[in-house]
Amino acid sequence: MSNDTKKDNILIVDDASLNIEMVANILRKEGYQMFFARNGETALGLTKSVDFDLILLDIVMPEMDGYKVCEILKQNTKTKDVPVIFLTAKTDTESIVKGFETGGVDYIGKPFNPPELLARVKTHLQLRHAYEEIKLLSITDSLTGCYNRSSISERLPREIQRARRYNRSLSLILCDIDYFKKVNDTYGHQAGDQTLKKFVQYIQGMIRQKIDWVARYGGEEFLIVLPETDIRGAHCLAERIRIYISKSLIQVQKNEIRITSSFGVTGFNSDTPHEIISVENIIRHSDKYLYQAKKEGRNRVKTGPLRKTREFEFGNFKKLRLIKRSLFYKFWNLIK
């Protein structure tokens, strides 16, 4: 995110208030949002409640030095990617190398040179924003703008872990567009692309921003992740989305396209046994319920709980049909 839309948050950590004041005066003209800490413990506490874009960290401090603070920051998922610039009077090679080894990206020697300090801060903020943009592109579906499939393996385990830790509910909706191939065959692939975009826009307009999220699971299939939502609430949401989509017309050039969609809903709560809660199991169940919705005529929502079941019951149903067909032919050849 650029500075045009958001002030960068910078944390200045130094046990000397005079040094903090000097650095703040240099940076204040640039409009940065600054936070201050005079020891490592206070600094680490601030990182729990504030998302920082850059941390300026003194090395020599009582109780916990800057190296140790940096090590802890790099071990934390929330702060591991935040650039740390060391503020230090120790400019010998050994100290500088140790700073880089603990996770620092740069160092600024004391006494401070204002133009140098400002230039280094600006450079690392620019690098930070460039990194965030690249990271966002790597987890975003280029067509629809929602998360892509690879992001599911990164985000969903964290959501499940958080829900289990705090004994919260979490639900999953797997949905897809009914007879999507017919849209491509009738109106062309560009119309199909526009239909996918609209489908995601409809969903995103009906979920909670910054809490729920959508990912493209494959083709015309999408995963909706609903933290702190039980399966009853997830079913109601899926039904609202289904009705809205079935009543909507998608305008593509001179064509008006009407689509329907099917949904498989499952989830868990604090009463669900931990041993059956996993990424694989929750996706299998939502896939099973989606399959049932399609088997029963499409344009509907099928919901069910997360259960401990045998692996083969939730496999890929297309593969299961192929296996059955293969066994049939083998049997037929035996009795001929």
C-alpha cells in the first residue's frame, strides 16, 4: 500500500529519550505515524496491537538488547517480514554482521546524520511496499481478484489453528457455477471470464470485509472461509448468495447471462473433536456436500457437520466413478 492511502507506521526503540526525540524530529516532516519504546519488552508489546511498516531499533539497551528483540520479531508470524534498521554507535564489522545475522536489513550509525537517516528509512519503506505488492500478486487470482488456490494452503491452516486455540467456530463453503461450460460454449470464453468476475463480486459484496475471505479453488469453484461462524450461519449466508445470484442478470456486451450456483457447507465448533479437524477433512466434507447439491439438481445448498469418516468416502467422486467403471470391465472380461 502506498503512502498516498496510508501513513506508514514506524516504531522507534531506544533507551535514551534524547535519541528518540532526535529521530522523531527528522522523520516528522514526512508525515509518518510514529510510536516509541524505551526498552525491548515495551516494543514487543506494541507490535501485538499495531502493524508496523518499519522498526528503528537500538542495539545497546538494558535487560534485552536489540539483537534479542530482533530475533523475537523474526520468529513471530506477524512481524517476521517487518524491516528492522539498527541504530548503533557500534560500527565495527563484528557488530554489523551480527545485526544482519539476527534479521536486520540495515544499520544507522550514531550520532545520526539526518539526510542519511531519512534516505535509508525511505528506501526500506519503498522496498517494503514493493515486497507487499509482489506478495499480494503471488496469492491473488489474476482473473477474479480473490485469493488463488495456493493461498488456501497458507491461510486456511492458520484460520483453523486460531479457531481451535480460542474454541471458536469456523465454517467453509465450497461453491461453483452450474453448467458453466454452457456459458463458455454459448457466449464465448470472454463472457465466461466476465461471469466468473461477477460471481466473485457478488460473493464479496455479501461477506464480512477483512474477516471472511474467498479463494478460487479451481475453474468455476470457489471456497468461502467464514471465521467465527457456525454451520447454521454459513448455510444462511450460502442460501442468500444462491438466491441473489439466481435472480441477477450478468450483462456482457449485448448478452444478458443468467446463472445458478450450488453450495456445499460444513464447519466445526468448540464441541467438535480436535482429531477430526484438518484442512483436508473440512475441504473433503464441503466437496461432498457440494457434490450432493449437484446430484440433487443443482441451484441448492447442502449442509452437514464435520465427521470422522473413512478416507474413501470423501475422495474425488469422478475418480470413484472411473474406478467403478474399471472394475466393471474387468469383471465383464472375466465372465465373457
